Amino acid sequence: DRDVYVEMPVSEKAKLTPAMTDPLRVGTVTQTLLFEIVKMRGITQKNILKLYTPVLCIQMEADKVVDNKTQDQYYQAIPTANKAMRIYSGADHDWIWSELVGPIAQDIVDWIKT
């Protein structure tokens, strides 16, 4: 295996979150995985134009992992009329560990039911 492993950078504040102690957390990634993620962007851009099923996008204003401007562009490109965007403040990428997990999860359930 000639792959190079890259340590995922973590801020001091993030080290104190439950996400950092999650046994399923990915701490290192390979250059191959990073390449596949970049490749996925091109596939997403192509296939998003074929998306006619209902779509719910959730966005955290403080997310430092997902670029919200890019997500906005993807949302605008989705051709289905049955789409919704929910934007939450007070949470970041690890929203499942925030106090907003209940309300966000309920919003997702309510959207699925409609």
C-alpha cells in the first residue's frame, strides 16, 4: 500500500466535543479518499441536474466543513419543484451533538411526512 495518510486537522475547541471521542470518527484519511471526494464533486454537479425526487437540504450557518455557498448553488441547480432548504444558526457541522439536534431532527421528520 503506497497511499499517504493525512491527519484531519482539529481545533482545540473541537477536541472537547463528543464527536471527537466518537469511536467511529475518522481521524486520518488517505490521499486516495481525498481524491475520491474531489471526483465526487464532478459527479454530483452532473447528476444533480437529473434530480426530480423530493429534496431536503439542511445547512448549518457555522459549518466550517461544508461550504454553504456551494450548497446554495447545488440547491438552485436541483430541477425538482419539490425541494426545501432549512438553515440553522447555533450549530455547526457536528450538529448531532448540539442542543439543536431535537428540533432539527423533528424538522427532518416533519418534512418526510409531508
